[in-house]
Amino acid sequence: MNMQQENIPTTETQIGHQERRGVSDSVPHRFHYRTYGLQLSSQLELPELAATPDCSEPDIDILTPEISEVMEDASPNGPWVQVAEERCQLLVEGVARYRIEQGRRILVDRRVPHAEGRLPVAGDVRLYLLGAALGVLLHQRYYLPLHVSALQTPAGVWAFTGHSGAGKSTLGAWLHYTQGWPMVSDDVAVIKPEDEQPILYPGPARLKLWKDALAALDIDRHGLVRDLTRADKYHLMLRKGFQADPQPLRALVVLERAEEGEAACLEPVTGVAAFKVVMASLYRPELGKEFNGPARLLHESARLADRIGVYRFRRPWSLDEMDTSIEPLLQHIEGTSLS
């Protein structure tokens, strides 16, 4: 395995030396970053992102004012979500309240009710900011955020999708470590419909892996950030080994579990089936319909399905069989190499 974990802050103790925690006001200094092909100016320090020089005209402002519990002219979309025209507010209990406005601004308020003796932790606040809140903002900008793990392969960028637990991150990490292919994105990456060809813009450079996948890849989980919602899933910050520049998307592969005794296979998907794969890969499509509009979402998904290769990859679930089960995938990618 030829990629090493970069020595950047990964625990709350380390990160706590770099930014304030709890409910106190953020320092007025602005931090500048780039992700999803967008320039960010933030009052919160975001060590998960690569810093950039100061920018006077950012695409996105991240601010930390106090936010009212009820958003004006909003309607509920589930118990913790409020939606209004070009605005959305998310409440994560015990963590923060997020208001996302016009695809331009995210307001973060850590003054929310919390369990006695437990203040909001900075890493938790950032986790939802860089996940759900940014995902909503991408829909507000009329982008297509895809829930994928993507790599730069010899055949260009291939992205892997599937239902929760389908093994997107595990397969991506396996190919990254065993084949030396750079990661492009894990969790969410975006397509901007205005581009002449489908370009995939990476999100934060991190991997989210289950404990058994870490063990199979011989990665020490000591000091890694544990996922808030899954006790045995961990976050790795791996800027080294990530391809940070936007790249043309060549293929989207939906992952499926093979039946017992069934050999791994890769097969092309076309027509309506390919369109359904793209639609199923969208990140938070229910909010996409609110801001992108159902018609636009359907049109852009169908357009993307027509412009890239779409495949179905069925493989045995056992990590012990991974090196054998990925052979059909490796053979196809190597056979269509761009070199």
C-alpha cells in the first residue's frame, strides 16, 4: 500500500489548538478555502479543506451570527428542516443550526439546546457544515451533487455509487491503496450543468471507512475521527493521494451485492436504466427537488446519463475476496485506458 495518511489534525484535541470550541463567538479573522470548484470565505476555521490565498469576492460566505429558530415564510420539510424560496434551515440537535441562502451564504449558529454537560464540539459542527449544509447550497446553485466515491483511473475518472452500505468508500479505498489510483472524492462531488462536458468537482479530501475495511487495509484507526452516526465508521483526512483538480467524469458505476456463489461481473447500463442510476446517485434528492425543481433535476440527470458510461458492478461482499472480485473491473478499466 503506497499512500500514507497525511499528518494533519484529525482529533478534537489537535484541532482544539487551532480554533475555538463551544458556543463562544468565532474570531473575526476570515479563512479562505476552495472546494467543489468554489471559493469559500469562512469565519470558522475548516482544517478539512485546503487553504487558499485571501479572496475579495468569494463564491460562498460562511458566517456565525445568531439565527432565529423559525425562518420567515418557511414550511417544514421533516422535523429538523425548514424550506423557503432560495433558503433552507437545518437543525442538528446538540450541534448547530444552519441557514443556507441563495447558494451564496451559510450561517452557522452553535447556540442550540444540548445535553447537560456536553457543549457542541467543533468537529461535529464542521461535519454537518461540510456535509448537509454544503449539499443544500449546491442544489441552490442548480448543480448535481452526486453521492459517490471517485478515483482517477487509467481510463479517466470513474465514480462509484449505490445505496447506503453498498461499499462505495470501501471499494474506492481498496483501489486507491492497492492500485495507487488517486482519490478524487469520497461522499459527495458535483457536476455543473453549464460545463460543455461532464466535469466532476471534488469535495473535501477525506475517506469514511468501516472498522473492518480499515483492518483489511492495515490502516491504524488510532486518532481517527469517529463518524457521529455510525460507531464503527471512521474519517481519514488524506489530502496527499487526492486529485484536487476537477476532471472529466468518464463513468458512473452502481454497486450491487452478488448472490452467494455468483461471480463478480461488470456490465454496461443504458437508456432508462442508466437514467435511474444517475437519479439514485443524487445527494439529498428531496432537497434537490425543492431548489433545482423536479423538471430541471430530471432533465440534467438524463443528460448526464447520455454523456458518460454507466455500469452495474456486482461482487461478492466478503473483503477476503476483494482482490479477486475486482478483477472484471480492473480488466475493463485497463482495457479502455486513456494512455
